[in-house]
Amino acid sequence: MLTLNINDRPVDVDVDPAMPLLWVLRDVLGLTGTKYGCGAALCGACTVQLNGQATRSCVLPVSAVAGQRITTIEGLTGPVALAVQNAWIQGNVVQCGYCQGGQVLAAVTLLTANPRPTDADIDAAMGGNVCRCATYYRIRAALHAAARTLPEASA
Amino acid sequence: MKRSTTSRREFLRLTTLGGAGLALGGVAFGAAEGGAIFTMPFLRIDPDNTVTVFSKHAEMGQGVWTGLSTLVADELDADWSQIRAESSPTGPLAYGNLAWDPSGRLQATGGSTSIFNSWLQLRAAGATARAMLVSAAAARWVVPPAEITVTAGVVAHAASGRRATFGELAGAAGRLPVPDAVVTLKAAHAFTLIGREGLPRLDGPAKTRGREPYGIDQRLPGLKIAVLARPPRFGSTLKSVDASAAKAIKGVVDVVAIDRGVAVLADNTWAALRGRDALRIEWDETAAETRGSGALLAEFRRLARSDEALDVVQRGAVDAALAAATTRVEAEFEFPYLAHAPLEPLSATCVLSADRCEIWAGSQLQSGDVLNAAAVTGLRPDQILLHTLASGGSFGRRANPASDFIRETVATAKATGGRYPVKLIWTREDDLQGGMYRPMNLHRIEAGLDDRGQLTALRQRIVGQAITLGTPFAALTVKNGVDVMATGGSAAEQYAIPNCHVTWTNPQVGVPVLWWRSIEHTHMAFSKEVLMDELAKSTGQDPLAFRLALLKDNPRATAVLTLVAAKSGWGMPLPAGVGRGLALQESSGTVVAQVAEVRLVDGALRVDRVTCALDCGVAVNPDVIRAQMEGSIGFGLGAALRNEITLTDGRVDQRNFDSYPPLRMPDMPQRIDVHIVPSTNPPTGVGEPGVPPIAPAVANALFALTGKPVRKLPLQGNGDMPNFPSA
């Protein structure tokens, strides 16, 4: 039995310790906002925040994250998340939307560390998150728009 | 879900009524139901004042929920904030794609036909509901209906000062008979939502917050997850399987053989995957396709020079015109197989009992999927209940006449006796290696120009597998043995060339193929538009002027080209090291032109800017149209830069996004401008037509920069591009 801290709540799970966090979230806990896209940390659809850092859950054994702070798209809160999600909605960013939970988590991680990212910062921070609909043009614009609504020294 | 079981049954009964109510475009609107809810085939109005539009078309990212809802909401005079959208049920005739079958029997999303075929039907649905709300208000207030206005979701009678919301009138409206008379639709100047800027996408909030349920997210009590071991070569079949090690893995509950492979079922995906890895399988490869890409290319080249071909276009006297030409250009173009690779891998969920089969999936071809599920189960089509969920991308992949992923799921449920709900998912490796690719193609072209530099002759051989030959679609898409979906969109069709002979050879290859976003136009536009620039250059002409001279009888294409030229600064000087290229293609009734500006940075291609112009008739949702052009540019560019499915001795070489690298943020052009030609013509599609021009526009920009024409895709690792790095 492992105790996980997911979205600020303790959750006990009885699973193969080698099972990637992705499948624990989706199949065991029903948190399907975290998506499967490649299973090899190549696309970012499975992004969660681990202790506030954007992390690929599809190659992360659940035993490695017991007791650590895991935030999924369902549990994402705070002023940076609000700014990002509002910018995404106002900018009509989504198309199929399947990658966007991961994109939002990556964007919130970026803006939390760097409230005024340059295009190069965005390329570096978001380059691991694939969007097959290629909404990148709007993701970039929405990231800049969200940044403009946040104080320069972000929380 | 607010809808009760009773109202849902009633809804289904009503929407399957044939001939009753208002008929328009082959569709019957059933009578509205009683109670406090007002339900019609395409919408429901609840007492809480929400209007839910039932989308007969699959939402895959193209914005169709928003688009169809805009049509309904405008004629209903609803307020956009009260509109919701969800997938319609499967089956009733109301939900057929009228572009493909006017009788309504084919429920399908594809070919960029959704807005096109729904334009009158969905507006009529909104106008009919509006008329019934007005009638209900008139009866309640005892005033003439003609004195009642509807504005932004408020029904009002000015003289008496009475007002009501749709929700307040829903119950009364729902008890009224559906009007017999054909409703009057708005004139274009009266549109309030159609064409309006600033409408938020209906699916934006849920998708931004991780709350949109996709097919792969389906959960049910007792659900088992299945993955399928498929043969390593196309055409192989199962010889024997030893499942003992797989069954020993904790969480694995069953292993069954079906026609397409061996399914491992488990309590969770991880156990199913480990179980599949532990299978020991022998395949019978007697009928397998064992050729590699090199052998296929050699065969395609041989066929391109053979007489084994059918006529696609034959006009004038091409031999004589070529013989008389002052300038002749010959070119051979190569295109690889391409995978759709939607980010949501294929999946379906099935609950099977003795007399019913319930399926949840993202589907672009519900009618075919129902028939195929019926064939697998032995049930009647009316015993198949298919729920369409949002798709995490599809690009054509979930519209396949063979229903491969649906059939596998249903067959697995059947093989396990319906003991548990089954969700079968494809891994990314399954997706990239599982076939149904954009066909590999070889085009061989000879063109001739006269002494004034006019294009007088075109001979083109297309070698590429048929997509719809032998499928139920053939009645629509195969003419005189020629599959339009393998051969359309050539220069002979899109430019005024007096002498043309276009022929097609359908090579026999065991690699399954399918339509891929914009179908034949992905390769046909490339050879055509790259050739145009070669021809222009060979006679010292400007590529824009050269095309315009061939489009004198095509005012739409002329307007689009003229607009893209003006907005892109065509002809204006460029900084050193920047190349500019143009391409044009009409597909799905929409004309799109794009101008790309490219640089080589340390030998790597960088697309800085793309200017796009299009004519899609009435622009229903301008921002969705712009988004589709931006996304299509990225989708097409990613494929053109790096993507190919290759085979070695019949085995697919690519496995995941490392060997099939998708476009990423740093690859996306920094600047994209989309310009929509104002139009009052009925709308045509925008989900696909933005794809074909980008690859030739980029290739032509490279040609302008390097002087060397590009005749092979993908660009990366391309011997035609010596300065371009290989992977």
C-alpha cells in the first residue's frame, strides 16, 4: 500500500509499485484529465506537477512519488493557473484539446518560475508538449497574454 | 446529464419519425415532447434556459460543435452564453451527412462537409424552434405572434411589456405541434452570430480544465482494459500463442485470440501491457507483405513507366502539344506513407449482452461502425448503440470503412462472452505501426510550354494505392474504375491547360491505406504547385503571374491569389537568405493560397512567416476558420519536414514520436496571418483545405532560395536538399 498526495489529498493505492503514475491516475483513481499519448515521455500529454514542477507521469513509477505533492489538471488552482486558463479560453486556443491539460500545466510551471518569458523561454519550456492540431501559435500568444495579467514577481 | 431515461427514449422515438413534421433537405423534424423540456432532433431547451445543440458531426478539434451551434443559435436568436453542444445519438436519419447521402442514412464526418451539408438543415432547426417559442408566447400572452420579437434569448412583446426566457417557454413550446410550413430563414444581413468575431469556442473551458471526456477516458464498473498483439507484418495471421506467462501477471484476467491478433485483458492498462509483452506468438506469414520501402519505390517507378493505367483526365492532344513545345520540363515526385497519429490513440469501449451491444468511442463514421459491430456480434444494427465521444484528434483515422479499432473491441468483448465491459486501447506504437496510412505516391510529370511561355501540355502519371475502391464508398468516389480519392486535384483540374492526359496506376501493396487530412490533395497539390514554380522559372516568369494567367476563368482562385499576394508583400524585396514561395489548392470546395518565408539557419530549415488567404463562402466562425488554417499549416508543415512511414522487409520502421517526430513549438512559424475573402456563397469546409498548400509553398520558398527544386518528401534527410540536415 502506497500513500499518494494528489491534489492536496492523501490517497491510498494498492498497485504494482512499478506501475507508472499515469495509469494509477487514470485507471485506478479515475483522474482521466491526465492523458496517455506515447508512454515514453515524448509528447507531454501525461504532464502533472510533481512538487510544482512539470513532470511526465507515463514513465514515473508510482513508488517513486509516494508522499510527494502531485497536482493534476483537475486539481490545478491559484492565480497563475487562473490566468493561464482564462487566456487559453479567451484566445480560443484548444482544438481537439487532448494535449491541453498538459500544455496548461507546463505553462503554469513556466510562468510561476518566469513571469515574463521570452519566445525562446517558451520554446524551451513548451517544446516537450506535442499538439497534433498544432495550436502552438495560439499557445504562445495565450502564454504572453497570461503573463501580462500577472505581476512581474509572480507568486 | 440532465436528460432522464424517459425523455431520452422519447427523444429517440421522435427523431426517428419519418415523414412527420417539417421536412427539409431530406430530414424530418419530429414533434416536440411534453413536460418542461423542449426537445427536437438538433436541440433541447431546458427550464434552466440552456440550449443544448446535438451535433450530428464528430468534434475532433475542427470546431464543429461551435460551428453547428452557431447555425442553430443564430436562427433561434439565442444568446451565445446559453448554448451548449454535445454529440447527437447514432442512427436516426436526421443525423446523416447530406453531402454524402441525401437520404440521411450515412452518419459520417469527413471531407470537410460538416458546415456545408448542415448550412440549411441546422438553421431550419433553429428557426423552427424559434417559431414554436413564439407560438407558445403568443398563446400565453394572447397576442398576435407577429408582434413578438426574439432577441439574444429573450422573447418579448413590446406593446404589453411582457418578456420571457426560452427556459420559461420550453414546456409550453414543447407541447405544440411542429409547424407544417417551411420556416423562413434569415437573410445574411440579419445574422447576429454567423460571421461574428469574438464567439468563444463551446468546448474551450472543459478542454482547458481537463474535463472533456474522450473515448479513451470511458469508465464503467468492472471495466477491463485490453491491448491487442497484432502481427509484425501486414497480412500475417495467428498461428499459435502461448499465453501462460501473460496469464501469470498480476491483474491479467483473460487472453483471447480474435481475427486480428491476441487480446490481453487486465484490471488496468499497465498489467495489460505487461501481459502483452509476455505473450509468445507464432505468426503465419504466408500472405504477408514482405517488401520494404526501396522495393516498393522501384515497383512504383516501373509502374509509372508501364501502360497499366486508367485515364483520370484526357483532353486535347497531349503528345502533339508536347512535341510542339518550346520548353519541356520533366519531373518525378516521391511521397511517403504518413500516419495520422492523433494524440489520443484509438480506443473503444464495449458492453455486450445477448441482445445488445453498447459502444463508446470517438468515431467519424458511425453508420459503418454500427454495421461492422453488427457483423461481428451477429446482432441487428438496431441492437448496436454507439455513443460518440470527443476525439483527441483524428485527421481521418477514425473514419475507416473497416472500423478496425471498433471491430477489435467488439470482437474482444464477444470472445470473452460479454463477461465484462472491455476498453481496448492502441498504444502509440500500435498506432504508428498499425497501418491505414496516407498512401505512398509517385508522380511522373511532363509539361510543355509554347514560345510565349504558356503552359500548353501536361502529362501526369499517378502511382498510388486506391483508398475507397472495394469499400461501400466506391459508389460515391469511384468513376470508371478511378478512385477520385487517389487522383483528384491535379493541374489538369485546377488550371486551364488545353492538352492534358492524367493517368493512374493502382499498385497492389499489402499496406492498408486511408484518407489523411485533405486526402489526395496532400500529394496532388505538392507536385502540381512545385511544378508550377519550375515552369515559371524555366521561362523567366513570376510564379504569381504565371498562375494568374492559367486562372482567367476562375474568379475565386484569382481573388484568393491576389489577396495572398497583397498581404504577403509578394514581389517586395526580402532580406538576404530568405526565400518566399507560393502555393494554391482548391479542395472540398474551398480555395486556399499560402505564401511561406523560409531561411536556412545552420543548415536547418526555418519557416518564419506564413500568409494565408482563403475563400470558404460565408465565414460562419471567422476565428475557428483562422484556427483551422493555423493548425493545418502546422500539421502539414510537420509532415513535410520530417514525417514518413517506411518499411524494412514489410515491417514498419517507426515506433513512437522519436522516430515519427511531430511538429513542436519551436518549429511553428512565428507569424501566421489568415485573410478570409468576404463571400455570400454557402459555406464550404475549413478542416482540411488549409493543409495542401503549405508543403509546396515551403518547397517553392526553398527553390527560390537555393535554385534547386524539391521533388521528394519529407524534406529532412532528403537528397534533393544537400544543405538540409538528416535526422
